[in-house]
Amino acid sequence: MKKFLLPIFLLLVTLFLSCSSDSESTENTTPTPEAMYFPPLTGDEWETKSIADLGWNQNAVTPLETYLNEKNSKGFIILVNGRIVLERYFNGHTATTPWYWASAGKTLTATVTGIAQQESFLNIDDKVSDYIGTGWTSIPLEKENLITNQHLLTMTSGLDDAFNDSNDPSLHDCVDPSCLSYKADAGTRWAYDNVYVKLQDVVAQATGQPWDNYFNSKLKNPIGMTGTWIQSNNNSIYWSTTRSMARFGLLSLTKGNWNGTQIINTNFFNEATGTSQNINLAYGYLWWLNGKTTFHLPQTQLTFNGSLISSAPSDMYCALGKDDQKIYVVPSKKMVVIRMGNAADNQTTALSDFDDVLWQKIKALYE
């Protein structure tokens, strides 16, 4: 009997070891998640990923390109895991041509404000007047002292936004004291207004450095962006290449981390890309948020039901600028989408019907 059992025992041991080996082999061949890619800080090198490699629909590329071209686009980029999946230029634009960010650049100001806070130069809960002095508005002092840096980040200063609709172009986006009048107490009213730009003065005063210098050293240079701030009437507008806008989009996808270096505190970035007040649920710290139950739009006090961009992923947050300058960030897809150009249609505000149709065509690539 013992002679009979021994071969069976040896056979079972062999089968067990074989199964273990096969299991280990299977585990070892399981693909590991692709690491996030960051382009070098200088030069034109940027890794790519093909539509085929992602298993996306190649037939959806041409309809997307046609739509972008028809809608006055100039630069368009899709990143996945930091790699360029699609990069196109239209209407005489090139990879080296700068273009304006318009209000999409508000997110740059929010980010640098957060950096200044993490370096203990300022606190967003402090009064604006603690940094730039009193009298920066024309409202009574007790009302002015209600306005904090956070109110500027959230568009809830309570200041009258009427100059946005002025027939006098010289008054558009005016932030002189005479243009900053009382409408409501800070924190009680959401209104899309250019007064946020006062945060650049706050940062300059708090750090003791010109805004441009602090921006360059803390954000622009560490992620390899190019570009410059240009004054236009009453506003400070950032101009850069489409790829530089994509670099900032990539930093935003990774919640402020650039290739292992935390440029902006993660907690602040999470606050910036989450609902910041209870009036406009679709607004953070100068970021627009998709997937909320209601939203407000610029130049109106109406509340709209539903998601900001119904065809886009619900976890998306975005920087939106006049004439359809766009940075879309989609964490669930590890995706960044950039669009620069002239206004797609007659509408020129931060949000337009273009967003919804564009996302229908983008989703056709991967769904």
C-alpha cells in the first residue's frame, strides 16, 4: 500500500507546484498601471500615445477635427496619463504660436494664491484690506471689511458686477474703487466679476514681489510653461502656447504634483476644485465644476438645474474663458483636454453650447 501511495503523493505535489507556478506566472504578467508622464521642463519632447494603443475609435477623429475647424479653433490637445493622444492646429496657428487664455487664466491666479498661502505669506480667510489697504472699493468700510480673499476666489464679494454690461468698453472689467460698489454683503451673492484680479495685488503685497516674478518662480518655471501676462484694458490676461496650457492642465490633473514635486498643496487644490459656497454649486476657487445638481452662469442670477456640461464626465473640473478657451480635466479618465481659438459661435462668455457638442464628439473617441 505504501508503495502505491507514494507515486500518488508525488503526483499531487507536482500538480500543486505546477499550479502555483502557473498562478505566479499569471500574476507576473498582469499589466501594471501606466505611470503618469511629465514632459521635460525644456525642449519640444513630449511622449505620445496612439488612438489604437488606447483602443479608441479612429473613425471618430475626423468628425472631431472637422467640428473644431468649423468652430474657429486654433489649438487642440488631448492628454491621457500625460501623453499626447491628439494634437491639432487650425487656421494658421502652430505649436509655437501664443494665444490668450482669457478667464481660463483665473485658475492660474487661484493656484498662485494657494502657493502664497502654503508659504505663509497670506491667509485666504483674511480681509483683502489687510494686504492692499482700505479704500480699494467705494463701499462703506464696514462692508469692505467683510470681503476676504476667499470671497474673491469664490466670486462672492457682494460687489456690483454691473460694469460687465457697460456700453463703454473702457469700463469693462473695471476694478478701480469707483467701479466697485455695494450690491450685497460678502458671501451672500454669487456674481462672475473681474474683481478677482485684486488677488494678484494681494499676492504681490504679501510676498513683496511683483506678481509676474512670483508667478514665474513658483508656477510657470517649475512646470516648464512659457508665456506672459499682458494688460488689456482693466484685466491681466495670460498668453501662451497650447502646450503650455496643457502643462498646467496636467498639473491640475495630478492635484498640484509635477513629477514628484508638490507645487501646490493637495488640500488647497481639492478645495479649489470642490464646491466653495452654497449659491453656485458648480464653482470652486475660480474653477468650474461639472456634475453638480444646479449651476449659475455669468451675468445672471438665475439658478439652472442639472450639470454644467451634460455630455461631459461628471467628475470633470474646468477652466473656461471668453471666446471658448478651455481646460477640461477629467480624473476618472486621467485626461486633459485643451482648446484655444476664437469664439465657436456668436457667444463669447466662459460657457457656451460649444462645450456640450464638443464633448459629444470627444466621448465618441473612447465610448
